[in-house]
Amino acid sequence: MSGSISLFLFIFLLVLMAGLFHWQATRLRRASGLPAGRITYNDARAERGDVRPLVDRELGLVGKPDYLVELENGAMIPVEVKSGQAPRSPYAGHVLQLAAYCLLVESTFGRRPPFGILRYADHEFEIDFTRNLEEELLELLDYMREDLQEPEVPRSHHEPARCAACGVRPHCTASLV
């Protein structure tokens, strides 16, 4: 009798602990801004060499989203995490970066994401991957390819902080810093 009570208590504690772990995992996932699904790509692992960037050779596009989450319906959703506070609406550059990840997901996995997620420190935006957004991205890529053929391209901003963090600043004739 005493053995069956001990076994019952042991099983009860295991079930209770499993429930607590599940509750904690659900709470952490919600706080992370990731949708419910299986994380199939994590850029943090890329630093260790476990994950390779997504590549579309035809477009000459390479990128590493912070996360890819596979939903129950098989959709692959890119998630880009930004450390700063959320603006009123997402920055155009961030939206286009996310669109590039959506395009890379489609070319890599053969599945078009219906949307991607921009996650800021205090808010997230679900961005629909529409044909219009894809066209805007493809036009931008064309402009960028044209600029690569130019001997000199004018700076596109007036922000000293961006110049200070730029990787080509030492070679730039229009640096603000």
C-alpha cells in the first residue's frame, strides 16, 4: 500500500513538473514574440557554424533571418528581431529586409511565407508578404545592382550615427564623421 502511494505521489509530481515546464515555455515563447511553431532556424546558432545563410543565386541575395518558425500548416515564417524600441510603424528598411528574408525562404524551401514578423523590444509587427511588397523589393535590388556599376554613389542619408557605424566609411568620400 505504501509503495503504491509513493508511486502515485511520484507520478503526480512528474505531471505537475511537466505542467510547470510547459507553462514556463509557453510564457517565454509569448514574450519572445515568436509565433507558435517549430523553430527551424536560429541565427544565434549561425555564429557557431550550425546554420548557413539562405541564398538565392539567381537574385544574388543572401541573408540570415534571426529565426524561421515552421507553423503547423507548414508555412515558414521569418522573424527579424530589432533591439530598439518600436516606432509607430515599422521602418521601411526593416520591412524590406524582412521581405528579402521572405523571398529567400520561398526560393530556399519552395514555400512562400504569407507574412514575416518584425520584433522590436516592446512591440511586434506582422508584415504581409504581398506581391506589391515583393515587387518593391525586386525594384530596390535592381537599383542596388545599378549602383554597383557606378564608380561613386552619393550618400543616401544625413545621419552621422549611421556613417560612424558604416563598414565602408574609411573609403567613403561623403562621410559625415
